[in-house]
Amino acid sequence: MRSWLSLPITILLISGVQCAKILAVFPMSTPSSYILGSSLVVPLAEKGHDVTMISPFVEKKVPKNGTYKDIVLTGFKEEHERQMKQMNLFDMGEVNVLLLAPFMSKMTIEVTERTLSHPNVQKLIHSDEHFDVVIVEQFMNEALKGFAAHFNASLVVFNSVGANS
């Protein structure tokens, strides 16, 4: 009797499972930022979710299950490398934190503006694509949360820095 009931119950449970269309936005050109984002969304694609990732990087380990698509922010890595060559990171340890804040603000505003105006992102914005969930890396880039409103999706904010203790 139990084995006879297990098949219909299993079918009912499986039919109730739905996969989400997920847009992940990780525009920072640092590999550590991308690794965090990729570690979050690639397993979701492997579980059958439809994932689209906006980032300067191309995913090397594309999931075999589910759907995974890169929207590559071409030119971002090269610009980041150019900017890093102009700075001496060893001198940054001596910089006053109050002077560092405006620099970080300016940098993140530029990344946000470049992300939103990038041709690959503009193509997505003007497409008929829809998403159930938008995951945005939170790092002084509040404007990127607008993707959730644009696509009428739930917003998940991913904080890679951590909370203050």
C-alpha cells in the first residue's frame, strides 16, 4: 500500500517545484567579487534555475544543468587594470580614511554609470526579458537595485563586505 501511494505523492511534490529566472548583477572588476557572485549563482543554475549574470568576467565552469548566460561588461577589466597601474597600493595604507571615502564613492559611481550605459546591459534593459529575482552585490551602488523595479522582480541584496560589528 505504501509503495503504491509514494508514486502519486512524489509526482505531486515534483509538479509543485518551480525554477526561478534570476538576474545577478556583479559589476566590480575584482576577481574576488566575481568569485563570490559566481559561487552564489552557479549552484542555483545547477539546481535548474535560469541564471543570467552581468559581470566583467566570463564563467569558466558553466553548469551542465539549468541555464546559465553571461552578459559580459567588456572593457571593465582593462579599465580596472589601467587604474590600478596608476595607483601605488602600498601607499594606500597611509591614506587618511576620510580622504579614501570620496575616492571610493567616485569609483563606485563610475562603475554604476558604466554598467547601466554598457551596450550589453542596454540590450538587456530594452529586451522583453523578464526575471523573478534580481541579485545585486551591495557596494555603494544603489542605482543597480533599479533592475528589480524594471523587471518587476524580487530584490536580493548580497553584501560581500559584511556587517559592522
